[in-house]
Amino acid sequence: MSEPARTYNQEHVPRKYVQGRRRVSVYISWSYPGEANRDVTGMDNRYSTMTEVRRVLWPDYESPRFADPLMFQQGIAGSLELFFWAWVRFQQVIRETTGHEVPVFQRVDQAGFRLPLDERVLADADTLLVFGLDHMVTEQEASPEEIEAVRNFLEREGTCLIIGPHHDVGASPEMQERAMEYAHHGDALVPRQQRFGRYTRSLMQGLGIPVENRHGLRPAVMKESRRIAPLTVMRELDTRGWLAGVTNFNFHQHLPHYALTDEATKAVHVLARQPIDTSRPHPFTLAGNQEFNALVWMPPGGDRGGDVLVADSTVFSTLFGHDESLERFWRNIATAH
């Protein structure tokens, strides 16, 4: 009786605008069936099954809550459900901060309902998070109508788009390079090629956001505590205070580098870089890089009255833990003016 009753198959009830209380929404760019129905005999470009998760992380998920097939799905769908579990704390923090619920929309949900990114999602949102968790092979791509809808959303003063294409592991055709990447991040659940974010890439290109997700890099940790190493924060550029009181995000074994595709632009600010674990080689570190871009900001400009942030979806997840610094970042987002 400690948990409230859960509902399913409910239509979204639009939230009313209240000055000073941001309405935050999450849009997941995947087709849930497209991911859950991937051939489990395929080695690359799919999520793990829950059975594989249990095997690799044994005994963490051996309680009946996760291991009993009458309680939890054991295929790929089970792993997808872990994402939803891990976003709950973020939803709670935002609700506590703003007084609004945080709806989570899916491009195609478990029951096969398709929801393009349109006014049904955007009309009652002030801050929209788009999690780019679709494998490229599922061919999710933003339509011209969706791009225009988000452009119109960003014309509203005070809006914010937080977009997070996930990692891009194994892009190289060279097998030895893929093997090096795999050894670098050290996660047995990630295949040698796992390319994410076709939807978010197409959305960013359509909106003129000069950022591309590359690689899957293991962040450095502090040896004495095994906590993720602090971010290198460009506080002089953070005039909006997105990272006020924030020293670190959370640990994840393979995080994307958000490369600026137009290095000459002055409209984009890299606000935070994450030190990389250099004990294991990676083509990116062998090229002389010791940090990757973890947070990118495009302030309002031209016809765009809203902000754009680029940050990985794992920053909003507790799957690998969280702390006060991470929750402070969430609250900064919820209270941005």
C-alpha cells in the first residue's frame, strides 16, 4: 500500500499555464515495438534482453520483481521498461518543484499508438525533453511537419528544448576500431555497433542546431570514491545559470560527445565538458582529446525565443545512480526563466 495505484491507456490532459511554474514534458523518439521486436539473434544495433541484463549484472536483478517472468518481461521489452523506472525520480523532482505532472510520450508506444511530435505534445509544454533512444536501423526520422511544429514551439518566448541523441558506438567500418571502442567503455551489454539517434539528428538538422552525437566514451572517475569526475564548467558562458550549484552529472559507461559541426558559429556555447577515462584507449582520446562535450547551449536568437540544450538522456535517469548535484541541475531546468 506504500505506492499509489498505476494507470495505463489514459489520454493526456493538458496542463494550464501558471506563471512561474514550468510545464515539463518528455518525448521518447523510439518505436517501442520496433525496439522490442528486434531479432535477439542479431549481435548489433539492439537493446539487451532482460535475461542478458540479469546475466551480466547478476545478482542485481535476481529479486522476483525483475526475475520472475510472471512479474517482469524477460525479453527486450523488459530492458525498455527499466528506462521508465529510472526516469521516475526526475519526474518526482520536477513535480515537486513546479506542481505539474511530467507526461512521458512515445513516438510509437507499447500498444502501437503513433504520436508524431505535434501540438498534442507541444501546446501545453514550456520545456520539452526529446530523448534520442531510437536505434538508427528502426528508421525514425522527423518529418517536415514535426520540424516546423518544434520551430513554432521555440518561437514562443521562454520555451526550452532539451534534446539528447544517445551514443554512437561502432560507426567505423574497421572491426579493430570497434573492438577498441568496446574495450574502452567496458560494458558487456553494449554491442560492438550500437548507433542511436536518427530522429534527433534529423530534428537538429532541420532546426539548424549544429551538433552531432559521436562515440560512446567512458567518463573518468575519482579514484578515492569511484564517483564520476567533476565536469569542466565554462561558468563565464553560463549566463542563465543552467549549471548553478552543479559540479557533476551521473556516471554512465558510454556517453556521447556532442561535436559542433560548425565550429565557427557564435550561437552555440559548450557549457560543460566531461573528463574521459584514458586508462583504456579510444580513437577519440588517441587523437589527443581528454574531455568530451557534455552540455551544449544555444541561447535565443533571431526568430527563436526559446533556449536549446543538448544533453544525454542518461543525465535524467537514475539507472546508474544520482546525487544532489544532478537533482540541482534538474531543478535549474524546472525553474529557468
